[in-house]
Amino acid sequence: MMMDPPRIFPQLRILVVLILPRILAADQQWQQQQSLSYYDDLRTHNASDLEALSKDVFRFTADDSQGQERTYHLRHLSAFTVMSSIGSAGYSDAAAFLLAVHHFNNRISTVVPEISQIASDCSIMFTIELIDTMYSPIKSAGHLIKDILPREKPEPPDPMLPYPTALLGAGRSAVSSPLAILAGVHGLTQISPSSTSTSLDNKGQYPTFGRIIPSAIGDAYAAVDYLSNGLNVTHLAVLFVKDAYGSTYAQSIQDAAGLLPEARRMDVT
């Protein structure tokens, strides 16, 4: 049965489970870094000192890790992930989102070397919230409609209920699809780490959607090539879930099989 493969930030997942404790122990500058909750605490305890520049940007002045006074621009991210499933996959994905924000805010380039290229005078910092999708398109879209999009309306913007600069997630394509439609209507950037449905390539329907991995079509073509040329398979049955990912993946398998030369023809059902 085909479902989206769990490929959310694999490098960061490995880092959280195996490597992070060693990095923290070895990093002599760790004590100079701001904690993950530092900027959330700023919102909570210093809301009156935050100046709204736009619906999703707040300016504030605070001491940096070196004790020097500096002006920052605080933005927010809303991450849609699974935190209610059995097993550790959902929690490890949530940990990856949190670690990514912590690394960006502290300019730690251990996992993503490109972070070191961020200008030293870059004043952008992020806070993040995690929203449990429960694998449900309806529940996820409901959270976005009821809990997040209304934050766009208050004037002046409320720093305690920040409007996101971007949406992160979801993992499952069936969940990302309705979120991407709503995000497109409101001009919100959405970045998914693992939604691979080819239908999400439609920029007319999902204008602000992006992802950090290729669509499922590449996996489908590689699978057909291996089954045909490596294992000499001539008949293939595909079991799939009828959702945004499963249906397009099954269709990609059929399309790939149809391109095989006559001598290697494969029947797909």
C-alpha cells in the first residue's frame, strides 16, 4: 500500500537521535547561543516592546549572545506535522522542525553549511508553532482556517498571536493539498519536506507551494526501470491509497511502464 515515504529532513533526524548530544558536548560556544524558547519568551513577556512593521514582522531591541544591544526582526512559522501517531516518526519530524529553527536563529551550520553564508548583520529570527495534522486533511485545513488565518485581521497585529511568514509541512500529500490551496489564496508560502504527489506541481492550483524533494514521478520511473531491466518483471499489480499521493504515484507507474520498449513491455494493473 503506497503512502508518502517518511523523508522529512533525514539529515536532521539522524542529527537529533545520534549526533546532537556529541555536538552539544563538543561545542565550546554552546553557552553563548540563545535557547529555542528565547524568542517565544520575548513575545510572551515583552509584547508591549514589539513594534509591528507588518502583519508578520515585529521589530525589537535586545542583547545578542555577546551582550551587545541589537535590533531584530521577529517572524513566525506554523509547522504542520504528526504528533499523535503511534511510533516515533511524528515526534522526530517535529524535533527536526524545531532544530532547524534553532540552528537558523543561532546561525549553526553543522547540518546545513549554507547557514554560514547568512550575513552577520541579518536581523531575522523565527518563532515556531507545531500543529498536529493527525494525518487528516479536514482537521489540518480546519486548524488553518480557524486558528491561523484569522490572525491576519487584527490591527495592529497581535504579537501574542503571530501571523506566519510561511507554513511548513505537511508530510502527507493529501494533507498538503488543501493547505496549499488555502495558502495560495492568502499568499502564504508553504514548504513541504516530503509531499511528493505530482498534482502539487500544478502552479495554477498551488501557486505558493514548494517542496525540498522531487515529485513521485522520479521514484515511479526508477522503480519500473529496476523491475523491468533488473528483475525481468512482466506483470505488476499496484496497491495504493486513493489520495493525492497514491493515485498520482500509481498513474506514474503506468506512464513509466508505457514508455518501455516492446521487448520489455510490462502489464500494470
